[in-house]
Amino acid sequence: MQPHSKEVTQLLLDWNNGDSAAVDKLMPIIYAELRQLAARYLKRERSDHTLQPTALVHEAYLKLIEHNRVNWQNRAHFFGAAARLMRHILVDHARSHKAAKRGGGYKVSLTEEIAVSKPADFDLLALDDALEQLAALDEQQSRVVELRYFGGLSIEDTAEALMISPATVKRLWTTARAWLHHQLKTSD
């Protein structure tokens, strides 16, 4: 478990129960981790990307606190939602940029964590499309990729967020990586 995991979970539960002060206490504890998550996302982006980690964190955080009706279960659930929001923010940003330039999407590096063979650069929009296709086939595999690759969650945290066993996460992760690698390789 991550440092402050129990404290974060308790603050999320307090927030669920209507304690608005819990949100104010939560941000200082999770800010550094959210920023690391944003930095991981942006590290995979093109070098001249205009969005900075701080801006990505702030945009995602504002959207997260707007979701005051979410029944937060724990830290892993929260960071899973943050990872999904950051992914969507970056994809929207990529689509806007691509439309403005009339071509060429953002490239992201698919590290050996996902790629079955050597790392390669893939278009973020192509990766997002492939993840959407995967979600249509197997929502759970798509969520595992989102939490592991984009969210940086461990096998155990992913299992906790999805309420499945770590062995199932490992199996889904392996299958999803192979499927995505194939999809992205054939879409070039």
C-alpha cells in the first residue's frame, strides 16, 4: 500500500458522507502523487507538448471534485478515476491539436510494460482508439491497462480498485498487452 493510503481512503469515505472539509484535507496529501501520475502521462507525449503536469493535475482534480456523487471506495479507486480523467484530457487535447494542425497526432512511447517486443512510438489517438475497441471486447482488460499503464498502479492496487484478484489482473494485463501490441502494429 502507498504511504497515507489509509488516510486517503478515510478522507474519501468522509467525503462520501458529506464532509466537505475532507476534500480540503485530501488535496495536500494526494497532490504529489497526482503530479507524478501527470508527469508519467506527459513523459510519453511529444517533447513540445504545451500541457504541463501541474495544469493536467489541476484540470483532472477540478473534474474529480465535481463528481461529488461518486461513492469513493478507496485510494486505488480514486487514482483509477484520476488516471482515466487524465487520459481523456490528453486525448481531447491531442484531438484539438490534430484538428488545428490538420494531421499528425501525438506520439506516445509504448514501453516494454505494454509492448510485447521492442518499445515503439504510437499515436496517442491510435492508442485511445485501440483501448476503446478493447473496452468493447473486454471492459475489464481495458480498465487494467488504464490503471496499470496510465495510472501507474501496481498489480495489487489494480486488483483492489477493480475488486478482483492479483492473479486475474496479471492474466488480464498480459492478454491486453498482447492484444494492444497487435492492434497498434497493424494500424501503422
